[in-house]
Amino acid sequence: MSNPFLDGSDWQETITSTVRNTLIKEEIRELQRQLNRYEANPRLVVDGIIGPRTIQAMRDFAYSNNL
């Protein structure tokens, strides 16, 4: 893995990207928590990754609520 502070890359962009990705993962975790509160079946692992179960839970929620 390269070191952004040593290889001449734009370290500010690297830091910004890292923070952005961290915030996005936390938002996904919150989505998963909310879907679990609305009885996602099967319950979702709150990991910040949108996998097939999270996608299916979103579809099920949308269908159940006529969205």
C-alpha cells in the first residue's frame, strides 16, 4: 500500500475520501438498524455494507409501505 504522504499523491483528497467513506458506511449502518427495527426478515448484520440482504430488505420495506 502506498503512503499518500510520501508518494506525491494528493493527501488532502485521500483524507477527504476516507472521511466521506466512513460517513457513508455509518449512514448505511443506520439504514440497516432502521430496517431491523421495521422487522427485516432475516435480520440484517449491521456492517455498513449494502449486500443482497440489505437490498432485499429495502425492497421489502418499500413494497410493504407502497413506496
